[in-house]
Amino acid sequence: MAFRSILAQTFGLSLAQQGKRRQKSACCAIMRADISTGSAFAVTTLDGVQPTFEELSEEEALLLEQRAAERRRRFAVTIDLYLVLTVGILVAIGLMMVWSTTFFWSEPQSAIFMQQFRNALFGFAVMFVLSYIDYHWWRRLAIPIMALTLALLIAVLIFGETVFGAKRAFFNGAVQPAELAALTVVMYMAAWLAAKQSKIRQLTYGLLPFALLVGAVAGLIILEPDLSTAALILVTATVMFFLAGADWLQLLITFSAFILMGLLAISQFDYARARVENFFDLLRDPLLASDQAQNAIIGFLNGGLTGVGLGESRQKFENLSAPHTDAIFAVIGEELGLIGCALVIGLFVVLMMRGFRIARQAPDTFGALLAAGITVSIVLEAMFNIAVMASVIPFTGVPLPFISFGGSSLVSGLAAVGVLLNISRVIARQAVPTRKVNETLWLTGMRGTITRVRHRFEQ
């Protein structure tokens, strides 16, 4: 009490005045919360009575502060709008390019576009729902989800549809387990790595079970065969393993083992070996490159800076294979030019920055690893596709996220973004009570309320 009295005398305040200031601050907090939510201003005590300013006790003032914080937490904008806007623009570009690459052979002309449009609507619905599901649920469901993924990967090898010698999908290509595995593996690895934090650097608890699990998933996908998706999962899981605390030696051993697995797979599949040989032919002499690589380069050259115009690409007419899926970035380069390509790349850079920002601010290790894994998976897939079209790496057959035609790819990508949004929502809600709210805030239609409250404190 003596210390408080000294402070009061120093600042010229009595203890009673300090209490009144605290009560007034609590009332202002409630006022600001009510104004920001558009509700009528009202202060009630524990008994439900609306008191005058002088009748508020310190306990009631504390309760009002807590109530104000809760209202701000409930009604604040807690979703990452930059991430939503970025993904929305990417999907819009994808729909536009799907129309451009399919209208001349689709029967009717809008059939493929409408199918992708329905995929987008369903994907956004999934994203919206997942953004409200607490991401900690995925930690509890990690084992069942991983078991279901392994079952689907085995089932597609037995019952899947054979297209161009590969068994990758069910229901006319609508469901591709490998695309779903790219997300479910991230969920499981985030849960597993978060649980093994202190034992990550031990061989029997860290490296060995990690290599066996990821190797089993990748091995099943390679048998389809789908080497590109397997490589994507291997690289993403390895990055997550390193972020969780693995040392450089473990990282070197892991990458070496996966490279050996990749070389073995390439030697066993003729199509993979042919792609690697075509890539080295391109490095020796561009004229020896495959038709796909040459036509992609021609498309970029035709596009120049501003492109030939939407729908005016020539390379998509029987020159480029799968212009609406794997080669869609080459069509973007021809029709929208270097500016269009830079826009797409810039959007993925923004997505990467927002994703890593969410991972950095996540409230726990599981959330951080989950956000980082999702971000790495999406960005790596985009990098693979763009690098292939630019003839930087051998042809992989990986779609461009959110842009290439395909239901499984689009829906799984939007579902992953939904999980990211939920993590960002948790971060924002935890930060809301500590935000400084502008006391002069007023909204249209609330001038009278503010005026009444100000008059009340001036009396």
C-alpha cells in the first residue's frame, strides 16, 4: 500500500481516482468492442443491472475488460485475407486458361470449363469448412488418415483405371490417391515429428522410421507409376524432417537414400529413362530436344513480353501435349507473355511468404510443421511444373497448382489452403485481446451511441 501511495502522490492521483480510471478504461473497452461489432452499447453488472459509472467495482471492471476482449476476439477479422485473395486470383487464372486451352476441342465448348468450375466451387467449399475446423483435429486423426491413404494407394494398383500404361485414378480420373497423399503425408509427418521432437536425432526413433514410412508411401506411388508425385512427397517430407530438428548428417543420408531410390526407379521404367535422356539431349543441342520441350520454348518465344492474346495461342493446337494440364504454363507464356508468367510466379511467391509467416507464428510445433509442410508442398509443385516448361529439369508431369485442369489436384490444393487458414485464424484470435484498439473508432450509424457515451464520461 505504501508503494502504491507513493506512486499516487508522484502522479498526483489518489487511490480512488486510480480505481475510477480503471473502471473508465473498462467501460471504454466495452464501448469500443460494441462499436466495432455494431451492437448497442450496454454495461451490466454481475446481477444484470445497468449501473452508473461510479457504481462499478474493480471486480466488475475486470469482468468488463474480459468481456470486451472476448467480443473483439469473436468479431475480429481472423482470416488471412492476403492468402485468400492470392489463391482466388490463381484459381481465376486457371479457369480462364482452362477455357482457352479446351474450347476448340471440348463438346460442347464449355464442357471442360464447367467441369473445372464445379471443381473450383467444391474446392472453395472444402476450403471454407476446413478453415473453421481446429487444425489440432488433424493431429488426433493422423494415424487413421495415413492408414486410409495407404489403403487407397494399394487399391488403385489393383482396381485403378489404366490410362497410358499407368494406374493412378478411380472414377474416370476424378479421384487420384497420389494427389491426396501429398496432403495427408504432410499431416501425418507434422503430427509424428511434433511427437518425436526430443528423439528426432536418434537413429531408431528418428531417421529409420521416417525413411521407412516415407519410402513406403513413395514406393507405392512409384509403382503406379508416378515418379514426379513421389519425388514431390519425398522432398517435402525431408524438408519437414530437417525443420523439425534433424541434423545435416541425417539430411545427407536421407537425400542420398532417396536419390538412389529415384535412380533405381528411372532404370526400371522406360518412360522415365526416356525423359531423362531427352533432357540431356536438350542440354547438348536444343534441336535434339523432345517435341514437347521444343513446342514449349516456341510458345514462350511467340509470347514475348505481352503475349499474343488470350485464346490466340498456336502451340496448344496439337503441338503441345496436355495443354490444359501439365503444359498450361507454356500456354500462359504464349498468350499472356512474360508479364503473365511473372504474375503467376509472383502470386506463388506471395503464397509462400504468407505460408511461412503462418508457420513462424503458429502457436505450437505441430501447427508450425503443418503450415510449413503445406507451403513447401504447394510451392515445390509449382516450381517443378514451371521448371519443366522452361526446360530446366526433365519432364515430370506435375500439374500447376490451382491452375491446371484436374479435380483431385484443385480440391486437395484448396483443402490444404483451408488448413493453413485455420492456423492463421488461431494465431489471429490469440492476438486480438492484446491489440490496441483505436478509441476514436466509429462506424456509420453509431454516432449517436458514441456521443451518449462521451457525454456520460464528461459529466
